[in-house]
Amino acid sequence: MDKERFIQYIQFEKRYSPHTVNSYQNDLDQFFLYLEKEYQVKDLKDITYLQVRSWLVEMMEHKITPRSINRKISTLKSFYKFLIREGVVRENPLNKVTAPKMSKRLPVFVEKSKMDTLLDKVDFGEGFEGARNRLIIELFYMTGIRLSELVNLTLADVDLMKKTIKVLGKRNKERIIPYGPSLEKQFLNYFELRKSNVKSDNKMVFLTSKGEPIYQKLVQRLVQFYLGAVTTLTKRSPHVLRHTFATHMLNNGADLNAIKDLLGHANLSATQVYTHNTVEKLIKVYKQAHPKA
């Protein structure tokens, strides 16, 4: 079936991540289930733009967010682009479909003073788990890596001599991220305790006390716990620390293109969202400081 061929195409030729492939699969499954239920349509050539728009309207009525709807539209556009290239259909019904407008959401980040409190005053403990947990927090904050990237770090990815880590990002793109003396200290401390406390030949950097690779839900819980000690933000996730890294870098004069490369963004537009936080901060300072503001 054409849908399965498309999934294999993005999985093996485009080399999309498993998470992205699953998202595409789910979007297409929902779309075809709707068409079969409402219009009894099974042949791709019979699908019209009116039916696509009908699906979008139903999602809006069920309070699906514009962001999610736009992602589903993007999935369908990629699918039809594939079908046209393969000669399965001649026209793309998505050409007549207008995507709903999305409200811009500013990235949530932790204030510098609160990050200073977390790293200088919060007690992580002296043992293996304390060293591991502190390294996890510092690694997120000082490199801006993603949760999946941190969990998948191997010992070979950490170069203690050059003070860099090699990260495998989205779409299997590698990038090298430098780190400073503070993170070097945490790496050395953690590796020493790891060697003496954990009996394991596992090549992953982060392990549980039983010597098993650390998993994403555990990391999420750790980040939520430690951020909860210094901030009242409702969202306290690894991605918030990624946002915090980028915002603090920008506020301290880092070049936007450099931040883009460190974050592993494909386009500068994805990085430019952090400039809004900087502008918001400037407006706030201006209003507080200028006598005529």
C-alpha cells in the first residue's frame, strides 16, 4: 500500500527519527480512518480538498491545537509530494487548503539567578547518583542538548582532552559541542564515581545505580524535581533547560548563528524565537528604568 511505502521512504531513505516516523504514521492513520468513516473513501485518487478541509474542521471542533493541526497538514503535504513523484496521483488536494494561524509561544526559560542558586546552593548529594544528577542538569544547561541526545550519549562521544561532546541529533546529524571547566569537573567526578560504584561494561554515559542505561522518564523526573527547588514554573522539563541555555547565551551577546549550530537547528528561523525573549527583557528594563516610559 502507498502509505506503507511512504513510511518506509521516510524511515530508510530520509532517515527520520523513530519519533517523527511514528508521528507521520499516526497522522496518516487518523486521516484515512476519518475518510473511510465519513466518506467511505479508500482510493487516493478520490480524495478532494473539501474532504481534507472537512477533517481539519472536525479537529478544530474537537479543540485540537493549531500547532497539532499544522503538523498533520505538513504530514499530508509530504505524503502527497511523495505520491506525485511516484506517479500515484496527479494533483495535490493540500494546495487549496489553508493552515490555521498559530499564536506564537515564547520559549519558557529559568532566570539566571535561579540557575545560579540551583548549581551553587542546592545539595545534589556526594554519591554516584548525586554526581550523575548534577551532571545531567549542568549538561542540559551548559550545552543545550535535547533529552534524546543526552540519554544516547556514549563514552566515546565525550572527549575529555578536547572538552567536547559529539551529539547525534535529529535526522542523524552529528554536531560537536564544546564545554567549559565547570562541566569538565562534573564529568571527571561522575566518571570516577561511576567506575568505583557501578559494575557495568555498558558504553552509555549515564547509567542507573544497577548499571543499566538511564531512560527518558527518569531524566524528566530528575529535572522536574531539581527545577522545582528553585522555580515556580509549571513547565519544568529538559527542554526548558535547552531554552534557558539559548536565552542566556543570547542575552550575554552570543551570535545567533553560533547558537543555531550549538542547538542543532536546521534553519535560523527556529533559533530566532529566542530573540523575542531578549526583546521582552529589554522592554521590561526600559519601562522600569526610563522616567518617561
